[in-house]
Amino acid sequence: MHIEILKVFCDLVELRSFSKTAEKNFMSQSAVSQQLAQLELQYNCQLVNRKKRPIELTVEGQVLHRAFREMIDRYEQLKVELNELKSSGQTRINVAAIYSIGMHTLPAYVKRFMVRNPKVNVHIEYFSPSKVYELVLGGDFDIGLVAVPKKDKRLDVYDFEDEPLDFVCSPKHQLAAEPEIEMHRIQFEPFVAFESDVPSRLWIDGILQRYGITVRPVMEFDNVETIKRAVEIGVGVSILPRTTIIAEVSSGSLRAIPFSNENFIRPTGIIVRKNAIRSNAVKAFVDVLQKKV
């Protein structure tokens, strides 16, 4: 059977969506359905429960998915090995990162990696957290970097940086001169927050709830850069990772104040699709990210 048909079926299982599978493979949803029907006809059994959303596999579908995944992984391993031989070390790593990590934390690791591996091209693109997970699970990117990583049986998740969190405000704010701040002093402050579905928002909300604090969200954005711009012009205050505000604090456009209660952090993580075929370059880059070398 053609390897592309097996791949479409595995994409459907792993993305759990006909529309996402169609988009990834540059085909229509009806074409995905036709290929699934072709497989079911060939093996004379139902592979997917179409009534469930997201879709679920039948027992027969689970058996076929395991077998097809092994075939595709072996095929991908063969391509990796041949490409490494053919390129004489000229390989590429595709990294998907959320904006804050990609722009502020990752560059130092890339520099360290490139010193050791000058022939490897590290290609980095920035995405929303949900898109990073989707691209890594779909096999479009080798490595993902996210904040507050979530457990997923389809992913290998490794610890990355624990980023200190600071209270951030405009230099003109009434609290800007404080050397440190007690958490309850931000009660009812106008707050510039991450959007509600961003993992960092849920993490920070959890900290506030633990201290019984209520803030007044006045604006919500999906990335750190836009939040910083809003705080700079005095729209409200925020809580942000210290690594993302170094330039603004240095220039004087933002004031960052540590909390006196405890050292709050935002965990970040490295995600790689479980059982994905990893080139030597990908393995080496993950080792650098984990500070193993």
C-alpha cells in the first residue's frame, strides 16, 4: 500500500480531526474520508468511530495504527539516514516555539549549539501554544518549546527553564518606586493579561487565586510582546517572566519588581513527539536544551 495513505491515516488518528488532517496533507476532507473508507474496505472492518468528536479508534483501528506507525517511522528513519549520508552533515532542525521563549530564552542555546555543530541549520518559527503542540504532534516540527507544558501520552516532555515572575508596571505607576512588592498590593489593579486559553494565563491565575487576590483584566493578548506595549503606556500592570523584560527594564520603559511573598516562577518545557525518528542533530540539540552538554 502507498506510504502516503498510511501517513494520512496516522495523521487522522494523531490529530483527531478530518479538517486538520486535510489541511496538513493539502487535500480535501472528502479525500481524507475516501482514503479512510478505502482502508476499511480493504481490511473489511470499521477503523474509526465517526460519531465521536474528537474521533476515536475502534480496536481494529488501534491495531492498524500501531502497525502503520511502525512502518512510517522506519521509512522516516531510512530517509534521515540517507539524508545524513548524502548531506555530509548538512542537516536542518525545525523548532516551533512560543514567542517569549523563542525571542528571549532560546537564542543563547542556539548559539551554544551552533558553536559545536556549525553545519546544522536551526530553523525557528514562533507560534501560539496550541499551534506548537499541533505542529509537533503532526510531525511538521522536530522540537517544540512551550510554557507550562502539559502531559500528553503522545509526547515526550522535558523540563526547560524555570522563569522568575515579576510584577511589571509603567515607570509612572504609583508602585514603580517599590524595591519589592507584597502580592496583596496588586488587589483590584487594572491588569493586562494573557488570553484565557493561554497556559501562562492559567498558571498566573492559579497564583493569584492561591493568595485570594482579584485583579481587573482590562486587556488580554496571546503574547508577551503586546502585553509589554500595553503596560508601557500605562493601560495596566501585569505579571511577566523576568527573561522577557530585560531590554525594557534596561531602557527604563518598564519597571520590574520582585514579590516579597515567594519566588514565583513560570515552568517551561521541551516537547518532542513520542517515538519520532530523531536525527543525530535533533538529539544533540535536545541535549543542549537540557544542559547535558
